[in-house]
Amino acid sequence: MKVSALAAPLIISVGIGGATLGWSSAAQAQQPAPKAGSTSSDEEVAKQVLALIREANTAYDAEDYTTAAAKYSEAYALYPDPAILVRMGKTAEKMGKTDEAIGHYKEFVRLLPDDPTSAELQREITKLEKSATVQVTVASEPAGAQVFVDDEIAPLETLTPATVELTPGKYSLRIEKDGFESYTEAVKVVAGQEQQVSVTLTRQMLSDVSAANFETEPVEESDGLRLDIYGWTTLGLGVATLATSGVFYALASTAEDDVNTYNKRAPDASREDLQDLKDSATNNYKVGNITAIAGGVLTAVGAGLVTYHYLSADEADAGPTIVWGLDAAGDSKSAWLGINGSF
């Protein structure tokens, strides 16, 4: 839309002088030659633009930035003078729309690169780009991990997937979840460029989980023990158990003899006494069988361990060893119990 040469300077005068925005633009509206027979129409447009800018200036001074932005935009649509872009950018700043303000300022600089105001706007653009926040989306597999920015001790309030708003610069994002290894990624945030960080967490081993997430108290630990010690101990227990079985067999045999020699015709003889002797013989035989089997197994295992030790021992007679330990840990959320052993 073109306006008359007479109307253009008036529009700019009102647009720049109506309110204080921080810059005094030296930009001047181009003054196109009016078309024949179009002066009346151009003047009507000029009046509309003037009215819109006055209303926008009034709204801006009253801190009604939403109305001011709408009026400036409507005026710019009717008459796209670069000076109005400065007003639109400043209003967008007041509304917290940093990206929009930067866009208006850059458009002014593109249209009038040699205007003195462009240099001021370029400095403002640089400052705004440094302060403008950029959304960085952080996702993890599995979800529900905590996100830490740089060396912050407290994590973000939301768990992954989470959105972090950061100003341009370099950051270190640390993602942590119970039972998984911590993951750290360096992120370079560039103004106007939203970013996404997606990671797959690695599950921790049992020992790592204990060290990272629990206050572990060992229940019992022992140093390495030689196999021959285990072997001789087991062999000794086996022999002792076999000896015990012999005792019960002897008791069973005595009880059986008592049954066979029991005088049923004696004055004090009774069926109850005879049955007790029979039960005693039976029970002693059962216990003797059990202890004999247990003793045999223990003796065989002990003999095997001793034999293996001496067959595998080196010149220093330092044969294979067994290392074992029992660990348990837990908190209000989880617990674990583990037996660790090695030959």
C-alpha cells in the first residue's frame, strides 16, 4: 500500500515520537510518488495508520502490551515502514517474546543496514540471543530418570522425559536412575535451536548397585581358606558321624537282644515293656542308618577335597583356595542378599 509523499513523514513523526522505546531511529520512510487519482485513497490509509500508531503508543505507555502489539502489527500491515518494526520489537520484549523481538530487529537491519539504528539494534540482538532460553528435551530409556545440569546437587523437578530451558552456552547434563549407571553428555545450546538429548541407560551390576545406592554392612566375611583345610575338616566330621552311627547300631543291637531274651513269664513282665524295647531297637536302627549315610557322604567329600588339593598343589603346597562372603543391604525401597564365592 502506498501513501502520499505528504502523509509518509507525518506517519513516521507520530510513530517515533509517540512513546519512549529506547532508540531514536534515523530511518525515514520512503516517499513513493503518488499515483494519479489515488491521493484521496492514500490519505485515508495514512489517517488509519496514524490512528493505529497513536492507539498503540497509548497502550504501550499504559503497559497494555498485548493491545500495543496488535495495533503496531495492523499499522505495519497497512504501511510497512521499518521504523514500526522497532516499536514491534520493543513491545515483544516487554511481553517476554524474545524470539519475536529478535525477528523484528533483524528485519529492520535487513531492510536498512546502513541506518545508524541498525548498529544499535545489532547490539541488542546479540544481547537478547545470549539471554534467550532454549528448550532442551531430555529423554531416557528407561524413563523416570533424574536430570542434573552441570554440577548442581539438586535434580530438576521433573523426571525424564523432561524439558530444560537453558540460555545459549555449553552445559553438562547428567542423567541418573537407581539401578543404572550414571550418564553424562555435553550439550552446546545455540540460540533459536531447540535440542533433544536421548540416552539409553546401562543397568548396574549387583556389586555396583550396592556401592552406589546402599549403605552396605557385610554380614559375614572370611579370608581365603585352603581346600585341604576344608577337606580335613569335612573328613573329620564324616568319621565322627560314622562313629556316632556305630554307637546307635550298638544300642539297637542291645535293644534287640533284650527283646529276644525278654522273659514273658516273669512276674513283672508286660506287653508295654516289651513294646518299648522293640521301639527302642527300631529307633536306634533308624538313627544309625541316617548317621551312617551322612557320615559316608561327609567322609567321601572330605577325602575328595583333600585329594584334589594335593593333586593341584604347587611346590609351595599352596593349593586352590575358596573365598566366600555373605552380603546384605537395603533401604526403604529395596533390598538384596547375595553370596559371593570363588575357587
